[in-house]
Amino acid sequence: MSDQHDPPARRTRAPGDRARARIAGQAAGLATVEGLDGLSIGRLAEVTGVPKSSVHALFGSKEELQLATVNAARESFIREVVGPALAAAEPGRDRLLALCDGYLSYVQRRIFPGGCFFVAASAAQAGPGKRILVCGPGTIGLLATAFARAMGAEVHAWALGRDREELAASFGATGYWTADDPPPVTYDAVIDCTDDHQMPAAALARAEPAGRLVYIGIAGGPSLIDSRDLVLGDMTAVGILGASAGLAPAIEHYADGRVDPAGIVQVTVGLEHAAEALAGKISPGAGTKIHIDPGA
């Protein structure tokens, strides 16, 4: 008797499973544009045209919907990038190249319309009408400046001296301040890209009330801030360590010319000088990095 009833039970569950997978995939696409936190059963029902009661029956809660969305994005990446690379090449260099090619294709084809949804909630919230201060015009600071400027924000740089003022301007900084001539105004967001243990507190002092603080640089010792200033100022502080979440939109910005990182590298050496370059014995010139070209 049990054997006779099993097939109909599987057929009954399958449509619901397919509907859940289909809507979770649509949710992943929506989350890349509007952010994972903004995803809700009501919003998804509005976008997909599926009754809200049906979406609720499939997921049960906003948390379950978000978990299913993350899983749908993961499965999409495995299906589009990892699986084909594993099938196409043996372990080693060829498989690594296949993974890279697959990932670039994944970005170019815009499997999800807005890039990685983790970046949709990007820490700096750069955009038109926003004024952002970037502390430290090193490689990370210069690129942070360029990306914030590409998003429409006004960006100033804060450095120890004026030796990189021209370089910072080429990456989009319209204001430049130094340790001896600090910024006289406050900003909607401050991005600390330094390794100075005193800078986190200085960055906090330069942020507008209800502003945002983004900490990328890490000092060799404790970096202390007064949490009372953070709380009473209604500030949002975010620490950034991993870069993988921003890789897809970064590639897009480089590919379409919104951000040009070429100014970072102004000195190129061959392999015979690689050891000297890595040991810091060769100056990067007006840039911040040295390119080692095996063919040079």
C-alpha cells in the first residue's frame, strides 16, 4: 500500500519545490539591486506577481526567504562557474584558468542584475550629494576614492603630506588635506585606509552626526575610539576585511572605464629585479605599486 501512494506524494511536492526554487532565484536577482535586508515576502510578491499568501506558504518568514535567497545565489554560482570548470579541466593551472574565465563570464553576462548583493549594502553608501573623506592615499585609499567618485560622491583625501596630492586628484579627489592642514569640515562618511592607530578616533571626529565610518586599515596596536561619541552621534561604524564580496562590481567598473587603476603602477621591472622590488629597494615613483612583468 505504501508503494502505491509514494509516487503521487512525490508529484505533489515537486511543483512546490519548483515554485520555491524559481521564486528564490528571482529573490536573488532582486536582492542584488535592493539589498538582502530590503527583501521581504510582500516586496517579492509585488515584483513577481505571485500572491503574498503563496510566497508566505513557500517560505514561512522573512528570515527563511533570505536564507533561501542566499542559497539560490550560491547554487547559481556553482552551476554557472564552479561546475563547468570542474568538468572542463584537470586539477591545476588549467582548472584555475577555467574558474577565472567562468567567473569573468558570470560577471559579464550579469546573471544577477545588480552585482553581488553584499555590495548593495556597501559600507560607504557613496552617491550623489554625499561628501566622503578618505584617510590615507595609498593603494586602497586611492581606489576607494575612485570608486566613491564613480558613484557620484564628492571625495576628499587626508594624508600625512602633499606628496600624493596630484595622484589623489587623478583618482577623483577634489579636496586634499594633510596632518598640518586637517579638514575644517565634517563628512557624510569617512573611510580610514591607514595603519595609524590614532586615525580611527580622528576619523570619528570628522564624521557628521548620523554619519558612517568605514575602517579598512589595521594598525599594529590597539586603535581606540570613545564609544560615547559613536552612540551620541548616532554613528554607524563598519569594518571591512574581505574583498571577495566586492570583486564583481570592481571588475565591472574597471571593464567599462568608470575606474581606471593605471595610475597606481608607474614603474615596471622584469623578473631579474623582482627580489629588489619586493624588498622595497625600488621606488614606485609617483605611483604606489611596482608591476613585475616576466616579459620585460
